[in-house]
Amino acid sequence: MLIRVQNDMEKWMSITYEDIKRQRIKLDELYSKRQRNLQDLAYKLVGEYKESLSLPSDVWRDSNQVDRAYVTVGSVNEKGNYQQGAIANCRLDADYKIRFVVSTVVDDSPLAGGQHYLLNIAMWFENGDVVVDVSKGLRQVVVSSPQQEYAFTEVCEIMKQVLLSGLTDPRLD
């Protein structure tokens, strides 16, 4: 037993700075690859979501004659305000998940329009599948073949169900 520990000590002593540096580079490459893959899947999800809405156009026009997108992505800042951004700016969190907010305009009337509904989305890999969390744990979907066409159909339907339920109030029935 003591000899084995000594052999392990000899192995550890043979690790050089170059070995450590090489391992760090490998870890950085894996991190970047994971981030790119999740960003690509997030773009795919948002594209499928937009398509599933059967929007009359990609944009609507406000009272100032400015074109506004029906669907945008971004994040919520420290003050709780939505900030439009790009999926490319989303970074992995400590759990190797990518998190972003999908904003959907729910009122496109020129005078009072612009009200939107926010959906929090998290995506990560688990056991070779992609897991998508909608609205901070409200619903999770496992997507086994995310590269297939319309792989996120179920996720899109859940997103729309959550949005619709957020626009109902049983007290008004």
C-alpha cells in the first residue's frame, strides 16, 4: 500500500507546467464548444418559435412609425428591466447552462402597442440530450434530437401555453 502511494507521488511529480497549460487549453476549448453549441440551439429554438406564431410580419410599426420586432431575445438587468441583446452574447453559467429571455409583443396596436411578455429560457446538455427549461422551472422538455427539423416544436408549444396563461386572470371570469 505504501509503495502504491509512492508510485502515485512519482507520477504527480512528473506533471509539468506544460501539462497543466495543455489541460487548461483543452478545458477552454471544451467550454467554448459547449457555449457555441448551446447558442446555435438557442437560435434554432427562437427561429422555430417565431415561425410557430404565424406572425403577419417580423415587425410591427409603432406610433412613431418605427418598426419593432415581434420577438426579441435578451436578458433582465439588476433593476428587473428587459434589455434586448443577442444570443451570441449569452455565456454559460456555473452549471454550463445558457440562459436568456424571449420577449414576445402581445399588443401591436400603433398607439398603445409594445406591451410584451417575457419568457425565461435555460438550455443545457444532459446525458447527450438537450434540456430546455421554460419560465424558471415551470416546464422542462428533453429534446433528444435537437438537430432535426422542428426539434423544438414541443418547447414552442409550451412557451405559447405559458404566455397565454400569463395573459389570463381567473378573477375576471
